[in-house]
Amino acid sequence: MRARKIARPTTLSDVARLAGVSPATASKALNGRDEVAPATRQRVIDAAERLAFSPNQLAKGLFAGRTGTVGLLTSDLEGRFVIPILMGAEDAFGAGQVNAFLCDARGDEIREQHHLRALLSRRIDGLIVVGRQTDPRPSLGHDLGVPVVYAYAPSDDETDLSITPDNVEAGRMAAEHLISLGRTRIAQISGDRSYAAARDRVTGANQAFKAAGLTPVGDVMFGDWSETWGRDAAAAMLAQHPEIDAVLCGSDQISRGVLDHLRDIGRSVPHDVAVMGFDNWLVLTTNARPQLSSIDANLKQLGRTAAERVFAALDGEDIGTGIELTPPRLVIRGSTVARLG
Amino acid sequence: MRARKIARPTTLSDVARLAGVSPATASKALNGRDEVAPATRQRVIDAAERLAFSPNQLAKGLFAGRTGTVGLLTSDLEGRFVIPILMGAEDAFGAGQVNAFLCDARGDEIREQHHLRALLSRRIDGLIVVGRQTDPRPSLGHDLGVPVVYAYAPSDDETDLSITPDNVEAGRMAAEHLISLGRTRIAQISGDRSYAAARDRVTGANQAFKAAGLTPVGDVMFGDWSETWGRDAAAAMLAQHPEIDAVLCGSDQISRGVLDHLRDIGRSVPHDVAVMGFDNWLVLTTNARPQLSSIDANLKQLGRTAAERVFAALDGEDIGTGIELTPPRLVIRGSTVARLG
DNA sequence: CGGCATCTCGAAACCCGTTTCGGAAACTAC
DNA sequence: GTAGTTTCCGAAACGGGTTTCGAGATGCCG
């Protein structure tokens, strides 16, 4: 049997005709409404089965006002951060009957507006806006007609709901881990100073140092987020302060550079110097020598939370306002604790 | 002026009423049909502008049978490979009026079927199936009613259209680069043997060796795709064959491990030993010491091509069959050519 | 000024599924 | 036997847009 050239999808009327009832009855039978005789219902169900009927969600959405679709508007698909968030959101959505439109604005405001228009004209039920930095981004406004949640990058309008990682807490957590290991001469090599993520983590770490009565060694070094910067910064730092016994880094990439330099100059990790990373990027952390302790921002969880907030808003709940911080998680590996290799 | 709690989107009827015409005329005016007087058209356009009217794509699609949406069914969002492909596809689609549904099946066939159902019931116009390996995957069949293109992972049904990187050519290209540099004692450290990508690249490289009259040093080492494996394999390889002057690796991660080991034992790269990676993963290649030469599979281009094929099929063209190979690209950096640092 | 072609517009049907509401049939109660 | 209930089904309207087709208003001709 050849497939028809144009495989017109079967409609509810087709099912109704085969079952010998009206479309109205077929609809009621398939949706479990109770004004249908059991025998009739079974006939309709059998007919639907036979024709492999799947209802046209467009028509359904047209009437219901709900489409079962959500927009994911990201500003950077290449970024590693948006992917886990998208996954978490997909997790939360996928459980139900929701599908997600993915749009990438490439950080271009025009393109973002364009995508936003397109999404709204498709009558999405909700929108998640994902940024690639934790710095605030312009709000999309409130008169969109659908609930909006900002993930990772918070909105600059505090009457929006934003969900973002708690980088201050993350910095504190990392510093406290090093302190709890007895390290006292701790240096910080961070990333790009223009990123709130870099500054926040340093803030948190400094709070922990202060609380423990420690003075950090040297000034915090800001640069970029690369391995190369980590290497160069470590060289400069250790030349000036050879006494340091731990380095708190702004990212796993930077940590890898620092580890590299430490091996070059023959310092043992973690015995002589402990090294903490940030982000828990597995490709980097688990293949480092030794494996790299890091702070995981729980991005997947963040994405799931964002999706759940959108869901809640769909069910009529108030979506809430302000910036909601999600807690980080400490992942201990061999770069801070020796027996873990 | 406060935004209404429920911002009911403006409909075509609203526009028509404001312009003082019937919905039918309004529709014709906005869609550029010529049975409308210029003055009337302008009135309608102005009214639409005033009300910020954007037509309900659902209703539009309901009638037209075209929804302007495409499904992207991937089996692994975490994989680095699918992301550039998705980007390329988004590029090609985004130019027009098409939006993409993103679904992640997590390599689970049940989940895949579930998502497929959902997508079809949303009346997508086309489907791109993205895999995370280049090994063939089960076909979804032909009676879906929409054009399907398989990207990266080809379908096991040769009457489907698949687009996948030419790994044999990639292997050959890498080997020829090393040969052209005068290297004659070349070893291969590859990834997981169960991956077609690993085997194909080795095949291509061996063809190049044969053509040049060279005998590879030692057996090809298969392992996994990690940096750690690269280190271990390099150690074993160099212990047994200290004479090698180039290593052809199965991935950039493996290359990084190899580079690491070479520095450990004091071999200079590229002077003593040249190293080639695969995938051109910038985070790894540009931060290596020296920077890593690699083969780029042009995945973004692949995604764009896949999207264009779907487009073509929508316009009535035959979608074609078989496996279409996309050419790789050689990226030369310091790990093979010294002056490039 | 009548007859005919042209232009412009709107009523109505349609896409597909849901829901309301009314009616027919079967059943109960007296 | 009649009146009142209940059960089950279908006609019709709806949602938001598109398209067909016919009607009314013009313009042009002789």
C-alpha cells in the first residue's frame, strides 16, 4: 500500500462518520464527557484508533484559548548556560502536553522583538526569557498578555519575576570550603569584571573571608573567562605571592589554566595549593589533573523552576515579582581534597 | 492607563470595525490582495497599526493547512553537536516566518514517539531529526504527512534524506595535512570504536597514508572521547614508539590529553611531534598550548542545509533520498605549524 | 439615457474541534 | 393512559481568519 502523496490528517469528522455519529458526539466521546452511552463511546474510540486520529491542536487551541505551547526566548544558544536551563524547562514541560518554541535572538534587540511578535501571534501560553549573563537585561514589559519569567539574566524591572543563580552565596560557599580545609592564604583569580557573576562571586568570597577573620592574598585579579587568562594570572600571582595555599577561580576554564601553571612550576595540588573552580562544567572538571572541585549553579533546576512558575501562572496563580535566587551546590573533587584523586 | 488584567489580543474584526469595513475586506487589504480600493486599504492598514494587530497564526494555519512551524527532534541536548546544528537550522528558518519546536527525546524511543505525536498534532510543516552520533538511527517512516530530514545521525532507511558530516574525508584531510608537513611517523589515537565517527575518520586517514606510501606507526588506539584517555593512550603509545613525529587524534578532548602528556615528557609541539584534533571545539582548541589544529565539521552549515531541504519540500520540491555528506574544513593552528604559536 | 463592463465591497461558507441547547426516545410514576 | 424524568444524541454557534461569489455602485459606450 503506497502512502498517499498528500497524507491529509484524519479529522474528527472522519472518525464520526466511521463510527456513525455526529462530530459533536465524537468529540464528547473522546474527551470523556459523560453524556454519551458507553457503547457509543467505545465505537468512537475504536474508530479513532483505526484511523490513527490525533486531534488538531490548532483548532483545539483556537477555541480553548490555550495552545499548550510556550516560548523560550534566548539571547545566546552557544552559551553553555542556556542549554541546561532549556533542558530543565523542557523537563518540566515535557511531562505534560506542552511544547516549546525555541528562538535565538543572538543578543540583538531587533531580532528579539521580531521573535517576540512571532511568538505572540502564535498565541503561546507563556514565555521564558533566558539570558547568557547574570547582569540585568531590559524588561519586555507587562502588557504581553502572557506570563513571563526571566531565567539566568534577571529583568531590570523589579515587578517582573526573575530567577537567577545566587552567585554571592556561591562565592561564599567556595571560600568556606577552602577555609574549612584550613587554607589561610587564599588568592582570587576571577573572570571579566564587567560581569555581575564575577563581581558577585568575589563579594560572597570576601564575606566568608571576613567572617573567618582572614585577609585575602593580593588583589582579586579580573581578566576574561579563558584558560589562557588563568595561566597568565596564576603566573603573575604566584610570582608576587609565592606563599598562597589556595586559589579561588572565577570559572572552571580559569581553574584549568591555574592548574596548568601550578604543574609547570612544580607545585602539588591540592597539597601545596588547593584550587576551586566555578560552574562544574564536567568536560573540564572531570578531566583535570587532579579533578577539579567546583560550584554547580544547578541550572537545570533553575530552568525547571522557571517553567513551573509559568505553569502556575497559567493556572491562575499570581506569578510573583522580584528576583528569586537559586542555591548553588558544592562539588568536591581532588583539587581541594587529596584522597579524592 | 493600566493594562487590562486580561489583555485580549485584538482580532481582525476589531480592525475591520475601526476601519469601518467588513472582516473580509480587512483581510484582503492586509494581505495585499488587489480587489480593494487603495484608500480603503490604507484605512485598514492604519487601523491595524493603531491596534497593534497581529493576526492569529493558529486561525491562519487552520485554514491554510500551513502553520509556519517546524519540529526539531533531537536525541541529546547536552551533546555539543546538536547545538550548532540547531543554530544553523534556526538561521535558515528565522529569516522567514517560521518558528521551531524543540523537543529532546533523551535517546528514549518512547519519549521520541510521544514527542512526534505531539508535533504532528500541532500540524508542523516539516521535521528535522538530529542525532548525537553519526551512526544510523531508526527511520521514523514515510507516512508522517510532513517532510523529514535527518541531520548528523542518518536514517537507516536509504529512502529517507539524511545529511551528515563526511568523516572519511575529514580523516583524510587531517592525515594529508600532517603528510604535507613532512611527517612520516604518524600514530592515531581515536575515540570510542563503537562510534561510526571514530571508525570513519580512521578509514579516511588510512587511505591518505596508503596514497602517500606511508605506514602508520603502531595500531590505532581506540578508547573513549575523553582527555584522560588521550593522556593515557599517549603515554602507552610513546613508550612503545618513541619515534613518532605526529599524532592524529579522534577529538579535541583526546588531543588535549595528548598535548598534556607530551609536555610532561618534554617533547616539543609541533617541533618534535605535531598534533591534530577533531571537531574544532573552540574552548579546547584556542586555549591549548600551543593552540590546536583541528577539523571543523561545519555543523552550523549542516543544520542550515537541513532546514533548506525542508523548505524546498514545503514548496513542493521532491525532498530527495540517500545520505548527503557535508564537507569538513581544516583549521590550522600552532600544534601543527610552529609560527602560528 | 439605456446597456454593459468594471471596480469595490460584504455575506456566507469554510477550516476543525468544542460547547450549548433543544429534541427524541425510553423509562418511571400515578 | 398520561404526565414527568432521564438518557443520549445532533444541529448550530463559536473562535479568528481566508476565500468564493454575488450584489451594488460606478464608469464608459453608443
